Amino acid sequence: MKHLVSFLVFSLLVGELFAQTGNTAFGFTRVPGSVVTSALGGSQVATYRGDLQQRMDNPAFVDSSMHQSVSMGYLNYLSTINQATLAYGHQFDSVGFGSAYLRYFDYGTFQETDEVGNELGQFKVVDYEIGVSFGRAYNEHISYGVTLKQVFSNMYQYFGYGLGVDLGAHYTSTSGNFSAGLVARNLGMELVDPTRGQRDPLPWGVDVAIAKKFDKAPLMFGVQYSDLFKWDLAANDLDAQNNTVEDELTGEVRRPVLTLDNFARHLSGSVAFVPSERFNLMLGYNFRRRLELATSERPALVGFSFGANIQLKRFGIQYAITSYHLSGASNHFGITTNLNEWYSRRKAS
């Protein structure tokens, strides 16, 4: 239990430290790396559905059945922006469950021109994230973990570099039907700024979530409250900035901050249909995404996400579709296999 107390105290201190600035670097780290995470609404640090890459959200997801598993993912994010991920998991007897991952985030190809418009060639803009995670069980109910990450940015002739840490804790009840998660993510700074300006922190945050599975129904519900130390998430929303009131006594015009709108931006929810461990259907809803990206004329399904997780013999296949904007949806594909199974069958034959 002292480990959890230390984790909470550290999260509080870091939250107060980073709350002094509103600028962050390497925003691509907020994009879901896991297909299951995408399907569940963007982040659910309490809901584990057997995807190795979910450890990018909570390193406390400890699953020894993922020993020697390899997971690959591809996300067609927006327009020509694409993401590829690769992860490997390994169970260490003395340390716990470890994993390593690589994220490649490609913004596309751009045309280089001189000051009068003459074409000089083309260049790419890419970001990278490399992380190593370790997690272990504290007892039969509680597990904890840490992720050490390095992030890189290559923008034409400019280079950025940063270091970060994720800290996670996860609780599972005796029946396994209730779980809770707590994560302090992206605790770190950029050490090399590509613009050679002020070095900003990573897009840090503290997230807390719960999930409930029912005995007599193949359903699991999850709800998450994100960015525990940032109440005013609507500060940069132009629509919210225009929602002002005038004080009748002083004539002061101000924007209300303690609103239901601001509270909703912290929330995301999910439901999973789990008829068996080999087949899941998932639905997610992200309030903040809906409020910030949907248009009032045609909100459509912005904020919603759908997905499936299927186990077929030696392969696990994941798919998610997420609506970020009316102009189109993002498709996220993943495939997982266990190298140990291939070795065992080869020896048996």
C-alpha cells in the first residue's frame, strides 16, 4: 500500500509543478497507440481487453499470457497523417512483466520552395516515440508499473528530443468484475526544442477510471476522468471563449469556468460486449472530442468510436473506427501473435 501512497503524492506534486505553464510539446503522444484504446474512446486506464499495446496507456496492465507476444498496429489518422506501432512483451521472473514499443508518426510529405516559389525538393515531417515498460503485482488485487519513454521530432532541418515517464496503478476485485486504474502520464520535458526556444513539458496529465463487468451479462462498462489537475479544458475552445456573461453590478464581462461543459470535457465512457475471451465488440464515447470537433449544424457521430477484438488461432486481430470530424473517420488496425506458440508447435512437429 505504501507504493500507492507514494504514487499519489508524487502525482500531486508533479501536477502542481506542471500546472505553472500552458504550453506542451510532442502532442502526438496523446494519439491512441492501441487499437483497443481507440475503440474504447481514446483512453481507458482501467479497462484491459488483452491488447499488449494498451500498456502505452497504463503500464500496470500485467498479463503473463502476453509473454513473448508481438503486436503491430497501423492508424490512418487524418488526411495524410499516419501512425505505425510495434510492441513486444516478456515475462521476467524476478522483475515482472516487461514490454518495449516503438511509435512512428508520419505527418506526410511537404514541398520545399525558396522565397520566390521555386521548387527545391520534398521533405518529410515525422515523430518517434520509444518506450520501455515494467509492471508487477503488489498482491493479488493491485499491480503497478512504470514506462520510460524517449520522444523525437524531425521537422525538415529541425530536431526535437524529450524524455518522459508514465506511472500507473491498477486494481482488480476478487471476482474480477470490478477494476480501477490511475495513471500519471507524460511526466517529462523536451530537452531539445526544434525552434530553439523555450523548452516545454510533455502533454502531461493524471487520469483515473473504473470498469464494471456483470456476472449474468456479457457486458463491461467503463468511465474515465482525464486531466485531473486541469479543470478549465475549454480555455482554448473558441466557442467556449465566446460564451461570456456580464456582471450586472460591475459590468465586468467574464467567461464562466465552473460549468457542466468543463466537467464533461474530462469524461469518456465505454462499453464492451464480451461473449467470450476470444471475441469482443467495443463502443466508446469521448465528450471532449465531441464538444471541440463536432459542428453544431451536423455533429454526426463525432466523438464515437467502435471496434472489435478477435482471436483466430495464432493471431489476434483488432480493428477500430473513430470519428474525429465530419469530413471522415480514422481507421485503426492491429495484429498480435505469440512467438512462444510458434516455437512450441515447431518443436512438437
